[in-house]
Amino acid sequence: MTSDEKVELIRDVADDMKAENIEVLNVRAKTSVADYFVVCTGTSDRHVESIADRVAEKMSTVKSKPLRVEGERTGWVLQDYGDVVLHVMRDEQRQFYDLEALWNSMHPDPNVAG
């Protein structure tokens, strides 16, 4: 499964689960950690967990399991699928950490193989 296919599936599942403000950040030229970050907002801790659970469930049906999962029951769940990282956050965490502004302000790294 390509990075683009993973992003599309994750975005579709998050949208089906009524995640808010779904953003896809292309970080391929900025870091070797991943190609894309998918960032979305859940309205409560339970909603954040439900979105993350459903994404993991759907991804496993296409034989893609997260390499790691962090932050369960904290209002911010991260699922690392290697080339795509999902961040499901409560609005408070999302505003505080502002991942979109952070990654959009970074310049491409010439040391990252493109």
C-alpha cells in the first residue's frame, strides 16, 4: 500500500467518524520520519479514542498495522504507520501544539533523500 493510499484511507475513516478539521501535511522533504502526517480533531477523549480505534481497525483489514501507538487516554493519540503518521487530538492539544504551523514553517531539509 502506497503512502497516498494510506492517507486516503485514513482520511476517509476519520471523516466517516466525524473527525473535525482533517489536515494532511506533506512532510516528505522536511523529515525522514514520515512522508505525511494526518492531523484531525475529536470533540472529546472518547471521540479521539473512537477515531483512532476505527482507523486502526480499517488499516488492519488492508494488512497495515501501526509500528507504534502513543497517547491513548490522553486526548492525543498518535499512530505511526511508517510513512504516514496519524495524530488524533482534542482541540485544546491541537491549538497548543499547532503541528500545522510548525511543519508548514519548516524549510525542506537538503539532507532528506527525496
